[in-house]
Amino acid sequence: MARHSLDTITATFDTTKQNIFRAVARLIEDAQTAQETIIKIRRVFNRLNIPKKQYNTAREFFFTSKSLDEIAQQANSTIEDVLKIARCTIKHYQLHANKDAIKEREVEFDKILRYSRAGEKSIQICYDHFVIQDTLTVIAKKHEITKQNTYNIIKRFEEAQIRYEAENPLKNRRRRITKP
């Protein structure tokens, strides 16, 4: 890794010293977040339900200090594939960490589902959006449809949610604390 003076960096990238300090601070913060996430993943790695094809590569990525090149060569794949597997493992960890919240959203989703007029694929798309909370782009790629179609399906489900809320209004359960 080459080291350059601050003046060389500012001249090369045509930026201010303050922006460089911000970028370095952000990189350090991201590195700390990555280290914390890796530690958390290591604790529950065996419970993440990682597909068999990806398991060994993910284990190498999170438990060894091998470079991406070495892991890719060992797995007979590319660096991009290794990073995709790591991203998938992180997604499995997020699902594992948010199990309780997902269960609550599933219960609410099931209640609203009765008010929707959706087919099987539309239900899966809405489940991914409302329960798993994937982005529109991820859902569109996963189900091989356009983002606009994904948006329209989700909009119809939101209309079902409005119908559900109209027929089942929330009860105000405010408790008044009275002072003696």
C-alpha cells in the first residue's frame, strides 16, 4: 500500500483536505462496523441456513484471513461470486437477528392478506416487501419482473391494507394516569 502526502492526494483528486479527513473517518467507521458484523456472524454462523453450495466459501470468508483471490481460487469461482456469497450470508444473518420482528410482521401480513385479491406470485412479492423488507429493485430482480410492476403490486396490497384498517379500526388504548 503506497502512502502519499495530504497535498498529493488533494491535488490528485482535486478535493479539499476536509473532504479527505471525512472520507478517512468514514472508512474507519465502515471498517469497525464490518468487524463488529463479522464477530456477530461468527457466533451464529451454523444457525443461518446457508445453502450447501455457498457454505464452505462463506465459512472461508468469515473465519479465515485469506484474501478474496485465494478464496475464489479455492472455490473455483470469481471474486464477485465470493462477495455475493458474503452478501447473502449477511442477509441470512439479518433475517436471523430480526426473527421476532419478522414474526410480528407476518401476523399483520396474514391479517391483511384476507383483504387482498392477489395471486400467488403477487403474494410472494408483497411478502418480500412488507415482511422481509427487501427493496423494490431486489424484489424485481428476484421475481424477474420490472420495478414498475413490483410497485403496482405493492400499491394494490397497500389498498388492501387500507380496506383492512377501515373494517378493523385501531382502538385507542391510552391510559390516563391520575394523580391522587
